[in-house]
Amino acid sequence: MLNYAATSSFNCHNNRFTPPPFSSNYTLHPPSHSLSSSSSSSSSPSLSSQFHQNSPLIHVYKHTHFNPSPRTKGLKVRCSQNEPLKVMISGAPASGKGTQCEMIVQKFGLVHISTGDLLRSEVAAGSEIGNQAKEYMNSGRLVPDEVVTTMVIGRLSRDDAKEKGWLLDGFPRSFAQAQSLEKMKIRPDIFVALDVPDEILIDRCVGRRLDPETGKIYHIKNFPPETEEVKARLITRADDTEEKVKSRLQIYKQNVEAILSTYSDLLKKIDGNRPKDVVFGEINSMLLQIQKEKETKKSENAIKLNSQFNKSPATKENWRGIPTNLNNIPHSREIREYFYDDVLQATQRAINDGKTRVKVEINIPELNPEQDVYRIGTLMELVRVLALSFADDGKRVKVSVQGSMGEGALAGMPLQLAGTRKILEFMDWGNDGAMGNFINIGSIGGKEVDEVDDIFILVAPQNAMGNCIIDDLRAMTNAAGSRPVILINPRLKDLPASSGIMQTMGREQRLEYAASFEMCYQFRLLYYAGTQYPIMGALRMAYPYRYELFKRVNDANGKEKYVILSTFPSRPTGDEINDAFEGRTRDKVKKSSGFWGFLSGILST
């Protein structure tokens, strides 16, 4: 009687490949590229849909050739796109901030965002948030931080700001506003502060004059009006008296001091007491340098990826198809990285093809909770490889675990996943700043979905006694909309509470939802029923290719290898697997029994 242990993985890449036809006496070599900087292993390529009946060995290609063939639908995983410039600028009244903003926008094409313009726009549009702001403004009160911040974040989320980059003019103004942006992972590349002595600022403000007919601003010394006629109608603005200017300067200084601790690592002070062209020249040089660094990083990533995808498989000549010695626990680094890469390629292909609800089921022995071990480190390494790969492509990834698996496990929760969130937080995510910028840790639930998130990776979501995760999952996928959600080793069977309530209330709807996620990668080992050794074979599927059934055979030299028996367009049943192992043809399907009898119903789990 055959039994099988579930193993699956996600693979995805912007490029698709087409396997060449079978040729005799080829051995199966996995392509030896990897998107993880520490990875040196390879993954098993997908096989042809045809089975060569005349040879006992698998005949497949030696090397995988990746050919770009992007689809037009769904999310496209782009390779290391340039991140646009993100700039914050601060300056006291009359520091020349407005002039510098105009010059920056003209040169770099950034989206100029000022809270004053946003407030006026929202109020004029009669939006809900505009009406809230209007109430405060009409009563002479300051608009609360949360209202202003909501408007700013909404503006930053628009496509033009994401594509062109943005210039935040005088925002944030308070520590609370800065912290709100931090929580949303919104940070600039540079924080420019124009520094001008107080006496100069006071002189600039007190000397300013307004033309009420044109709205143009003049200065009686530095920028006098063109004609006597214009000079005669100029007025002094109510807030340009020396007393009010000093008060505004004091408020500005307090605000700046409060937020500088948030951006101290990005702060660039510029001497603003110089001609505007000189000031802009210094700002321009800084922004060009940032752009250059971004382009350099893009080139380095491209070189890194190219080298990884073009490694010669000759370094893995000792590998033949599926890794051997899979029952040896813990697995070697090579075996683990083999499966990480295999999952990664399939996941990338699925996401690149517009799939938005996918799942990975990989239950190699040390990732099979139905056996005697579940190595959380192996699962976390797999999650890290996936997350960093998408982050390398400029995607913001939210890695989520069940809330009860953060600090530990509540009664009835799966003990093998206790402390998962803490482990993720303490892992090494590299020195490139991916964690906190492109990768964030969260819980499973609708409230965890942020507008800036692009992809969600959910770590082993599962029901437990009296605790159904599906409601939280449904809320999260609803909030995610068309953005991809990837489930890693989900276990969403119904488990009853002591009252049996989970078995009756909404069971059909819950199971229907759980089945709505499309399989992206699956790997299962096949055993005799009730045993964990010897391994009889393996079942593998990597999107978008067919299910592949392998048989484990012993070599004459005492080693082992896996050879293909058959392929299937969909997940095979137990009878189909037994028929393939017993050499029965498809047109003579009979129910297996006795020695090769398959554990009834196991494939439906």
C-alpha cells in the first residue's frame, strides 16, 4: 500500500521557458541558478507532457533556457526597476522653499505635494475628508494631524507619484505626522532643510509686498516692482509684520526639531542665504547623485540576476533530477536550496501570468507536520527567499502569520509554529535595507493590508481546534483586491471545537473558499502506507506544467535516483498513481489492492 508525504513549493519568474523535446540518454540536471545570494543550488525543471514509453529512464533536457514572454494581464513582476526620487524639503517662511520646489519639479519632473494645495483641492471637491477639514478651517482651528496625513498618504498612493517620484513641500510638520509616514513605510531619499539666519528671514518677510490685482509678490529691496503704478498699489500682508514673523519662526523651529530625529540619517542642510541658482545647484547635485546611486544599484542587481540565471549546470554534475537521500533529516543545505529555488521559479511564473490567489504545498520530510518533525527554520528560509526575490523586483511584500503565532501559541494552536513572527523578525534579511522598506511582517487579517503593499505571503495558515483562520483570510484577500496572495503550506481543513460548531456553521462556504486558491507548486514523497521508509517515489508539479510522477530506484553502485513514470494534466488519484507504478496503461484502469493498494482518499487531503 502506497502512502505519500506532501511537499509543495512556489516558483515564479518573469521569464517563461519551453522544454525541448526528449532526447535519449539525457540525465535530468536542475538549472543551477538561484535568486538568493546565499544559494548555490538548483531546481528541477519541468518535464515534457509526454512519456517516452521505450526507455526506463527519464529523457529530458540538460539546460533550461529562459525566454521572455510576458503576458498582458495581471501584475507583472518587473526586474529591478528604478525607484523614482522621493524628496522632502523644509524651510522657514521666506527661506526660498517655494522657489526651490519650482526648480526641482521643473528639472526632475517630481509630483509636487503641499498640504495647503491638498486642503484647498479637497475642500473644493467636496470630498468627505475635505468636508472634515473645512469644519476645522471655518471655526479657526488647526486641521488635525490625522486628517492632513490621510490626505497626503492618499496623494502619494496615486500612480503619478509612484511612477514619477514626489516632492513633499513642508510636510511632515510635526512628530506625529512623521511617525504616521514611518508606520506606512513612506520615507524619502533625502530630507533637504534650507538654513537661513533669522535676521535675514525677518527682513525678507517684513520687506515683502503683495500686488492685490495680480497676486505677485515683490520685495522693496531685493525685488522691487517694475513701475510706479504697480508700486502704488502694493500692500503688506497681515502676517508679514515683524511680530508675527518672529512667532512663525519660533513655531517652525519647534516643528523641525521634533521631526529631525526621524530623518537625521537623511538630512542635508543647505545654506539658503545665497542666490537661488546657487542654492539649487547644490540641491541639484545631491539629487543627481541619488539618481546615480539608484541606477548603479539597478545595474548591480541586473548583473547579479544575469549571473545567477546563466550559471553553468556543470557545477551540479553530481545531481540527477530530484535530490536523493531525502529521508535524511536535517536536509543538507544543497537539498534545501534546491527546493527553495524550485518553489521560487514556479511562484514567479504564476504571478507573472496574473495569478492572484495561489498556494504552495511542500512537505519534504522536515516540512511535513504529519511526520515527526517540522523544522521552522527551513520554512522561514523558504519564505525569505520568496520575499527577497520579489523585493529585488521593486515589490513591497507583506509577510503575514496568524496573530496567535506571534509571541507564542494559544491553547490548541499548532505548537510547531509557535513564535513564528519573532523568528521572522530576528532573521538576517541582508544589508540592503529590504526589511522595513520592501518587506514587512504582519498578521493575517483585513486590517493588515496597507495600500503600499504589492504582494502578500501568508505563512502556513491553518485552522485549529475551535479557531478558524478562514474568516481572517477572507477579510485579507478581500482587502488585497487584485494583488497576489501566496499561501505557503496551508492546512485549512475543518477541525471541530469541543461543541462541534466548526463542523456545521458555514462549513461548505469555508471549504469552497479554501479551494479557491490555485496550486502553484506541489511536491510529495510516496511511501508504503503507514511507513516513512523506503521512499517509493515522488509527485511534483511546478506551474504551469503537468504533474510528474517519479519512481525511486537503486543504482548498481549503491546509490539512488528518481526516474519518471508518467505525467498528468491534473493531480492524479491514488488509483492512477498505483496504475503507473504497476505499469498499467491508461485504458486498463483497475482499482488497486493488496501490496500496492493506496491509502483511500489520501490524495484528496
